[in-house]
Amino acid sequence: MDQVHQTVSNMTEAIALPRENGELVFASPWEARAFGLAVALHEQGAFEWSLFSQILTEEIAVAEKAGEDSTYYERWLRALNRITKEKSLLSSQEVSARSQMVKAHSNHEHDHDHRHDHHD
């Protein structure tokens, strides 16, 4: 984990993770999940971090060139989707289905008491 932490921490300034007072900053839970998923896949040997960094750099450049109003983690998620497809980790249909699940879960309000496991 220390090697991964150092690798992630040493990303170039152009693609560096958003931080506040040295701590990672996530605007919503899905951003933290997308971050964690990329790190976990790398730790499991699914891809080299340098490849992910390269794809993230490309996604950021495309978005900036297009004048796109997207967040860092929206670009991160696009890079993660690309690498999972390119490495055949998930099919296009699986990526789409999982993206919809994450979006639906992220839009779910949690200002009420209930169980999510739905098991009796």
C-alpha cells in the first residue's frame, strides 16, 4: 500500500488529485468510490498506474480543449471507464450498467431511516 500511496501522491501537477490542507477532497461519495476503485484495480495488477495517469491526462486535455464544464472526478471516471474497456476488465455493457447503478445510488437521499440490505 505504501508504494501505491506514493505513486498516487506523486502524480504530476496537471493531473494531481484535489487536496485541501494535504488531504484528499471528494465533493460526493461517488468520487471517493471512483478513486478507491482505480487504486484497488491497480493494486490487484489490473493496470499500471502510469497507464491510468496517461489516460487521465488525455481525458483532462480533451475536456479542457472542448471547454467542458466537468469536474476532476468526472474526468477520472471517464479515464477509469476507458482503461477498464481497453484492458477488457469490463464490457461496454457492464461499464454502462455499473455507471447507472453508481449514479442511482449517489442520487438516493439518506435523510431517513431504512435498511439498504432488504433482507428479512
